[in-house]
Amino acid sequence: MLYYEIKKLLSRTGSKILLLLLGAILILTCFYNIQTVQYRNHDGSSVSGIVAISKLKESKSKWNGELTTEQIRRVLQTNQNILEDNPSYYPGTPDITLSNKVYSLTQEFSDIRDMINSSYNSFNSHDYYLIDSLSPEQSIAFYENRSTELENYLATNNDMTKAQKNFYRNQYSLNNTPWHYTYQEGWKILANSLSSLQIFCAIIISLLLASLFSYEDKTKAKTILLTTYKGKTSATLSKIFSGLILSTVLYSLIIGTFILTILSIFGFDGATNPIQANFFFGWESPWNITNIQAIGLMFLCGLIGTLFFAGITMFISYKSKSTAIASIVSFILILLPDWLSNFASNQSLITLIKLLPDQLLNSRPHLSNFTFLDIHSLIISPLTIMNIAYFILTIILLSILFFQSKNEYIK
């Protein structure tokens, strides 16, 4: 019966269109992330795509190794030498050829450049050209600046509790330095693009499941189903499990394919880099984890979020007996909270919005920013709360659906 429910759902024209759309989004996302990579040659010309990826990996790998203060000094000295060799260059120069030439010489240490610019700037600020004003002798403060800026940030933040501030100080002190850096382009792309694909995936899976229960009401087959032996139990359980299985398989297939495609083309290098070395996670991040751990956590959060929205969709489909209502409600629940956050000014309201289920599909900000909560002196990440809470809520919703269906009768 489980196989029949899955086959019946996937055989519908609307379902086939949604699956094709999901496949197209996956292909376009992979293609976009591959084709938009550029490598600037020393003559000012550029290449893109696979050729650029190969050249970029070769050039950036020259700087693989421990990010000691001596290594930072070498980067600062190299950058200074490039500027001295091109005295006509200055930030924003209208000479495009010269600008491209200078960029071509500095792109091989662009990841380290981003870290240096973050180190010598205040938190949540970024100046791409800051490195040009630094001397090699300033390299000694590279790691110290991170702790100093944390104290400056905490001193001006009145919304955090004392426990939260102490927690962040402790997290910074537990961060082992010097960091080990290797070329990490694939992991940067995953950090930047994964959330968008997770949102598309959750929306399409929800739309796919919107007719799971309402279809029988539309075709009047439910009346017959309620009169059959175990029609109220086996049929409902088959629908619930088919929805959960489809959600898990489709999500894992799409997101897993994207991750493996990107890493197969860009390389798995940089998996063990700290996320502070990844520009899209951020220098300030209080999480002491690596790129592969962060992407794994984003994958898990996206899966729990997708299952929760799948559960809500099935519940609304059953209660409303309408595919349209189930589709619209799920769509709104996924997209509306992020839009509302743009208008929220009250800190308590912002915290509440950041705990809504759509955040599981966009977990990167929680890995990048100071979002840990103080709950009676227990410092905990919203991601931990949301993963546990929405997993349990999904089970509760589907249990209510099952028991209500079990007690349903023909009117």
C-alpha cells in the first residue's frame, strides 16, 4: 500500500511538472556556480568555468599550510610588493587593464586577504582594500585582533546577558590557532548557495504533498476508503509514511547531488578548514567547527525543516480537504518570516522570528553570528532548539492527523 501511495502521487501530471522543475533548479544552480567562477590571467584577460576552477585551485594552493603570523607577514609583504611594482594603481582606478592586472596577481591569496581585512577591521565591517594600508610588521596582531574586537563588540552590546558574553569569550579562547588553511573554493560555494537550494527544495516538496490527502476528497474516493477494512488506519499510515519517505529521499537526493557535484568539480580540499577562514561563514563566528561539519549541520537542519513543512502540508491537506489551501499556507510559512524580519525592531520579536521553522532552511546566519540564547543561564544555539522542537512537532502533527483520521466516519 505504501508503494501504491508513492506511485499514485508521482504519477499525477502536477507532480511530474514539480519534479522536472526541481531537477531544472538543481541543474541551473550547479551550472551557475560553475560558470560564474572566473580566473584572471596576468595579461588582464579572464577565463571562466572548468578551466578557471583548475587554474584557481593551482594558484590558491600555493598558500596552503599553517596560517602563522609569519605566513600572514608573507601575504602582507607580497601584497605590498605588487603595489610597489604598480605605482599607478589605486583603489577605484579607471584604468581597467591595470586594475585587472593587480587583481590577477593578488587572487591567489584572496581567501587570506579576506581574513586579514576582517582581522584589522571592526566586527560586521568589511573593507576589501584595507590590506593595502597594512605593513608586514602588523602581522603579529592577526589573531589578537579577533579577541580585541570581540571585547569591543561585547562592550557596546546591551542586549546580551553576562552569561552570553562569557560564553562567547570562552568559545574564542577555545579556538585553536594558528589555523590550518587550504584551498576551499568548493566549501565557500556550498556555504553561499546551499540555503537557497534548500528553500526551493522545501517549497516544491510541500507543493508535491499538498494533494496527498485532499485528492481522495476531490475524487470522492474517500467515502469508499472509509468503508474498507483498515481503511482508516492502513491507508492513512501509508499516506503519512509515503509523504515522509518522499520528502527525505527527494531532499537527500537533490541536496546530496548538489554537494557532491560541487565538491567533485572544485575539490574536497578545505574540508577541515575552520569556518572562520571561510568568508561566507565569517571571521567572527563563535562556532569552533570546520567547513565539513558546518555543511553537515546545514544539511541536517534543512532535512528537519523540510520534514516539518511536509508534515504541516499533509496536516492542512487533510483538514482543509483543499490542495490549494495546503499549497498556499506552506508557501507563506516558508517565505513570510524572512520578509517580516526586515520590519522587526524589537529584540524579543527578532528573537522569536529567528526561532521560526524557516530558519532551518537558512541556518548559515546562525553559524556566522552571535545568536546563542540564554535560557536561565543555559547558553544554547537556536539551531539545537529548532531541530529538536520541530522534529517533535512534526511527530505530534502527524499523530494528531492519524488519530483524527482513525475516528473519522461517513457523513
